Amino acid sequence: MAARAGILLLALLLGGCGALPDVVSPTTPPPADAAESPQMPTAEAIAAENPYLDSHRSVSGSARQRFAAATAAMATEDWDTARVDLEWLIENHPKLSGPYLNLALLCVAQGEVDAAETHFQAALEVNRRNLVAYNQYAIFLREQGRFDESEQVYLGALEVWSDHAETHRNIGVLYDLYRGEREKALQHYYRYQELTGNTDRTVAGWIVLLERQFSQVVLRGQQGGED
């Protein structure tokens, strides 16, 4: 949990601009057992405007200072200090989603599962465009073994912005390693690569592995039909 807390959100802004979410990488090569090879998407990878960028709120200097202090405290695992600052922000600036999200992540780090979920949901209630909150909440649900709910949260993020690259990557991991739906995973990996200019070598490796496994499945099916 400490490692996750360490990435916490030096990139998150107080009211929410378009920061990228935490990306979850599988630790083992993703196996595949789908029946046929999916087709490459044909749509051009031209991303629509990120609606999360439109949701930034103007906040006071004191609020920004408290948020920066909370983020710094979380980075050093000074949970008590961070909690005080985040709770002050929520009380005095209840329409900002960032403090709810950071408090949710703090609760995750502290093993407070029920409280974490409450704060994730509050972050999304305050700002339905907070793509970081969608992804962090979906990761949390996945870690709880609640894969169907995690999928729905990712799909909610894609309803907000269908071209959000990191959501495509993360839901691809969910389908690949946790749901066993490798064809869906591959489609999302393809889209992620299109949107990011095919620069992620890790995802490129997952795609090659899945394509190879799909080809082997098809070949075995053809050989079986000849017997």
C-alpha cells in the first residue's frame, strides 16, 4: 500500500484538470484463450477534447496550500497530517473532488476499505467528469475482487470521454488478467496504442502475445477440423 500511496497524486489538481490516472500493469504475461483473432480498429486515433479539462474550479490560495500540504504529507506517509488537511478541505470546499479522492486513497493505504469507497463515490458525485476518480475507484474495486463493478466504473469513464487512453489501458488489463475476456482486452489495447502513438512497449508486448495466442487457437481449430 505504501508504494501506491507514494504515487498519490502529485499530478492531481485540486478541482480536477486532466491528470492521468494510476496505470495498473500486470506482473505476469497475459494468457489468451479466445476463439478467434479480433480485427484491428479502423477508426482514426483522433481524440475528442477531454471534458475533465472543463471542470477545473477556481480555488483560494489557502485551499491550494492545504492541498499541497496534504499531498506532501501523503508522499511521506504522514497520514494523520494529511487526513487533517483533507478533511479541512472537504468541510470548507465541499464542491472540489480532489480532496475526496485523495482521502479515499489515504483510506486505501490505511486499510479502511469502507471509508475509501465512500470517498471514491463522493469524488464522483461532486465531479462526474473526474476521470482520475473513475480509474482509481475501478482499480480499488478490482483489488477487492469486484470485477464486474470495476468494469462498469471503467465504462462510465469511457462514457465521459471515449478517447481517454489510460482508461482503455486499464480496462484492457481488467479484461485480460481478471475477466479472461482477451478479445475485449485486445481491442482496448489497440485503442490505447492508437491514442498514444504506439509508444508503450509494454502494451505492444501484450498485443503481440495475445495475437500469437489467438493465432495458435485458430490453427488448432483448423487442424482439429481436418482430423
